[in-house]
Amino acid sequence: MSDRLQELTVFVRAAESGSFSQAARELGLSQPSVSRIIGELEARLGVRLLLRTTRRITVTDAGALFLTRAREVLADIEDAEDAARGIDSLRGTIRIAMPVMYGARNIIPRLPKFLTTHPLLRVELSVSDERQDLVAEGTDVAIRLGPLGDSGFGARSLGLLPRLVAASPAYLAARGTPKTPADLASHDCIFGPGQSGRTGWSFTRNGTETSVDVLGRIFTDSGPGVFACVLAGLGIAITSPVMAGPEITAGTLVPLLKSYKLSPLEVHAIFPSGRRPSSKVRALVDYLAADMGRSARDATP
């Protein structure tokens, strides 16, 4: 790696992660080497790019401007190399963040075909229902469910995730089966990650929307936690055909209120602020969008 290219790479990761030690680990360097490279870069430019404290590194105004251009230069270099090799020779590492259940059941099973097509690529997965700091973690792309809000991130739609409510046969045998959304008010409902649905669930039928206030004693911060609770007979939960399909087929979960529809969740691939997706990331997202689109069409009656 040339000195200038190494300077840019080290600076970008140190600035994004806020840590010389993390940048050193990711780049296979020692922490003193990272500190020295940044110091030499600042001396050559004659300007302070990063402010060091005992807890974290922060970017100066000049550093923020330099960071934007450095990212662009590194992305241009990677795109040029990929163009020279051709799309079938993509290489390097893609860091992907995704929610646990959705990732395990709808993203990870799609990766073997993609990686077979691109044998020089590697994937690092961050599988968590917590919202990570994508920039600090060096994430290339994250899969997100639901409204994006004003994140400032670049995004691409991957489609919609249908939803349904379900319970275990044991729970229904003990508490009865709800026939209408209003019946849910007398049932135990299970609430998962985020705040969505904790104040009420809304359904549509024949163009008419019905909302019901739901109550529950179970709150969990993970998708697998919701799944374990509903399978254990602790209540009724919102899930999806994608994530609960095997259990519904096996009869260990029972879909409810089939004539009523919950609004689907938006699914997006999002990219860290200020970073243009690389060729390999664009190739992955193109593949996911096409493959998920085919699956949605095949599932349509």
C-alpha cells in the first residue's frame, strides 16, 4: 500500500471509529503506528485533523472536510480496481449489519448463491436487534425493517415484509382464539424490539381500519426473545410469514385473524452517511433486491 493511500485509509477508519486502537485492529497495524501515520499526515498538511482525548477521538472542522474527500478517493480507487478486474472478480470484505430473526431467516440463506458467484469476497456479519453506530463499526450496509426516519443515510428499498399475528396451540387452548381484532384486548400480547405496536395494533379489512389497544406482560429487546415467548405459550405476537413460516407449517404456531391485515414493514438496505457504496456492496444489494423480488412474486397467489 502506498504511503498516501495508507494515510487515507488509516485516517478514515480512525475518524469513523473514534479510536486509534480499533483502527489498528481492523487494519492489522499497531496503535503507535496508527498514531504516527496520523501525526505525519497532519504535519504534512499543516492542520489538525483529529482531537485526541483520554476517551475518544473527535474530528475537527478541517478533519470533517478531509474525511469527506478521503472517503471519495478511497471509493474511487476501489471502483477503478473493480472495473479493471470485472464484476466477476469482486474481492475484499463486506460488513453487513442485520436484525437477528430477519437476518437468520431471510438474508443469510441468500448469501451462499451470492458468494458462490463471487468467490473472492468475504462477509462479516453483525447480527443484532440493537441499532449499531454503523459509521463507527465500519459497516458497509445494514438491513433495516420499518420506517427509516430522518437518518441522513443513503438507502435502497428491498421491498415489503408482510406481517401477521400468531400464537401457540397451547396458549389458544388455554385462552381461546380471537375472532376479531377487538378480542385481542382481553389477551396477553408480546412486545418485541422498538416501540412499534406497544400502544396498539391496527388492522385493515375490506378497506376499513380497526385499531385495538393491546396489553401484555412480556417485553423483550430481541426477535428470538419474541419467538421463544410465543412458542412457550406466553401470548400472541406479531410476526411474519418469512420468519414464522417453518413453525406455522409444523403447527407449532397458529396464524390468527387471517381476514384482517397488518400493514407490512418496509425493508431497506442503508449505507453509512457520507459513504458511497462500493462496487461489491452495490452488487450484493442488487442481488438481494432481485432475489427478494422474485420470492415476493412467487409467493403472490
